[in-house]
Amino acid sequence: MTITIFGVLVSLIGGYILLRASTLAMMLFVMLATLMGGSAAFQLATGSSVLPSIEAVLLLAIRCVMPSHRPQGSIRAALGANLPLVFFALYGMIGAIILPFIFSGALNVAPLRPVPTPDPFATVPLAFTPQNLTSAGYLLTTMLGAIGAYLAVQSAGAPRKVARVVAIIGLTHATLGFLGILAAGTAFAEIFDFFRNALYNQVKQDVGGFARMNGIMAEPSSFAGYGVIYFAFNMELWLRGIDRRMTGAAAMLLLAALLVSTSSTAYVGIAGYALILALRQLLAPSTISLSKLIIVAAGLLTALATLLSLALAQPESFRFIEKVYQSMVVNKAESESALVRLMWARQGIEAFWVSGGLGVGVGSFRSSSLGTAILGSMGIVGIATYALHMFRVLKPLRRSTFVWTGDARTDVGAAAGWAVIAMSIPAFVAAPSPDPGLNWGLLSGIALGLRALPVAVGAQTLTRAREFSRRPFVHEAETGQ
């Protein structure tokens, strides 16, 4: 194992926070470290890389159990709130070691770590591999991220600090994406390559000579998937009036980056989230205020006007955009890549039936959907615990899930819950493994932790609570679990 410059930096900064700062500061540091999705803190002899965020979340876990630096929240309460996720992760980790031996050779699968072969449809007999252990390790960090985030946000001032960091991450990610396109083909591109030092498949793609957006991420799809998370989070915060200038600017810049990214992951994520917003507004008209509806409509009209102006002023440029869109979206379903992904998704269903609903073990095969990856790897237990955790994170029976309450803890927690839902949309059509990821764990922990706190009842909150009580929706207390 070899440590990189990024591993040294995480060790130094994280070590200082570990000893001198709060658990919340450590959790926010982990969130910032997730920006470096194409970087490696450690290079392993097996050919794998350890992300800076993975090293940081391990420091967060240590911080949570240090006797002299105990967080305000109870570890027992954090485990209870995240109990479905704990069962999900434990079953996945144990199954990753046991299940591949039980069902060894029962079916042929595409391995999670691709093997060099000219045949994209190539498969190998199911067997235990180092990827089973690697995937189990990632499940562990996802669980640790959720528990650590739950504990971290119990401290005073957590909602506002989380919102500010979410906006900073959104602005930084989008800016890196645009700068990466401008730097393509120049000497400045080496700066981005310096950050993209992980041993993953670092994909540099272009369409018709146009560099696709990936910033310092490994590939355009990972850039887009990460962007969808923080676009939805910032959008939800802006809709709830939390740090409006920063979160609104971050949401707008991220939306622009995702639209020009030419990534189908981005388009699926945006479309899915837009559908969620439309349904929420239809079922609960108070979801989005009239003023914000006007702003959103104005933004959409501005984008449409810009496209029409481009079509009139620069017909060649518009035809180029149309060509890129046709290549990346319309015709993609008929491509060889789409057929391979369909085969990957189907083998998750096959693994479920072959294993009798137990799953064949996390890391045993490559999928193209989070749903079929969980189904084939972890069976009924995995799907049930995942669904239950998502239900607890979103809390769909609470009115505060859909409307602004005036309480920062409730509003930021609800925004985090919707961000978890939004990030799951592209994952269900693209994720290769059943691990929802560290970002999913962090945001679900934030959502559960903030909404577990009692609501501060001030004059404004009390007034709005009385107003909500006159509207038919759900009549239940917003305190506790």
C-alpha cells in the first residue's frame, strides 16, 4: 500500500480536526473530501485505490468513539435510527464472504472488476474474488458515514453549517466542471490529471471534438451523478429559504453544468427530480411558493430563449448540439453499451432466483442498476432493509417533508432526505454495485439526525404550525423519530 499526496493531506487535516475540532467539523470535512471522486489517498497492491473521503470517514468513526471527544448524541440512538441500514450493511458484509462459496459456479456473471477482453458480453463462473472483500469494505464505510453524520449534526448550529458546506460543494463541483472543459487540450489539463490519480478507469471522452465534462472525477457519468446529488440538495435548501443566495446560486450553476455535460446520468437525474417536484406541487400546492415558482419558470424560459437565439444566430452550433444530443441520448438505447448494461441488469434478477432469494454476495457481479444489484447480491433481506431505511430517511407521512416549516433543523433534514431520493434515481439505472455509496450514507445520516431533534418553537414557528394545522395533510407531531 502506497500513500499519495492526497492521503498525506487528509491525514494532516483530519488528524488536526480529530484532536482539536468538533465531530461536526470532521463530518463536514468528509463531505468536502467527496469532491475528490477521481483521486486516491492510498494505492493498494491489488490494483485498487482508497478515496480521500474513505480515509476521512474512518477518522470520523474514530472521532465518534474517542472517550475524550464524545459527540453530543448517543451512539445507541444513532444505531437505532439507522437500524435498517445496519442490518443492510452487516448482511452484505457477511454475505460477501459466505454466499460466493455457497453458490460458486451456479451461474456465469460479468465480474464487478472488468477483465480485459474484446467481448463486452464476456462472463465467468461465479466465484469468490477480492472484489467481494472490497465491496464489503465500502458497505462498512457507508454505514459508518451514516452513523457518524447522525451524531455530528446533534451539535448546535449544525443545520446552517451543513447548508453552507452543501452550497460550497455545489459551486466548487460545477466550477471544476466548466474549468475542465476550458482546459481540455491545453497545458492546464495536467492540473486536472494530477487530481485524477486513482487506479479507476479514468475516462477522457469527447463527442465530435467537444470535451465532455468530468472535472476532477474519474469519468463524465460520475461527475454527473455527484452533481445531481448536490443540485437536488441545494435546490431543496433554496426552496426552504435556507441560505438562499448561496444555495440558489449553487443550484443554478449545477443545473447549467449538468445540462451541458452530455451525460445521460445527468439527464435521467434532472428529469426524475423534476417529476418529483411536479408531483409534490400537484399533491401539495404549498410545496413551492408562488415567488419561487415564478423564478423557476423564468429560469426555464431563459434557457429556452437562449437555445432559440443560438439556433437563429449560429445554426451550425445548434446542429452540433443536436448531433451530440442524438448521439448521447436518443440513439444510446440502441448502442452496444446499452445492450451490455441490459445484460448486466438481468444477471441480478437471475442471481436472485438461483440463490433462492438469498443473493450471491456483494461484489460477486457487475450490474447496471442499484435495484438489481441489491436484489442479486443481497436478496430479500437487502431489498427490504434498503426500502425501510429510505422510508425512514424521507419520512413521507410528515408534512414538513413537503413544505417549509421555518425551523432550520427540520428544513435542512427534509432537504437532505429529498437529496437521498434524487441521487437514487440515476443509481437505479446506472450503479454497478449494491453499495449506495458514502454520499448516500452521509446524507441519510444528516436527514435522520436533524429530524430526530425536537423542533424549536419560536413565535414564527408556532404561527406557521397553527397555519399548517388548518390544512389537511398529516396530523402528527414533528418531534422525535
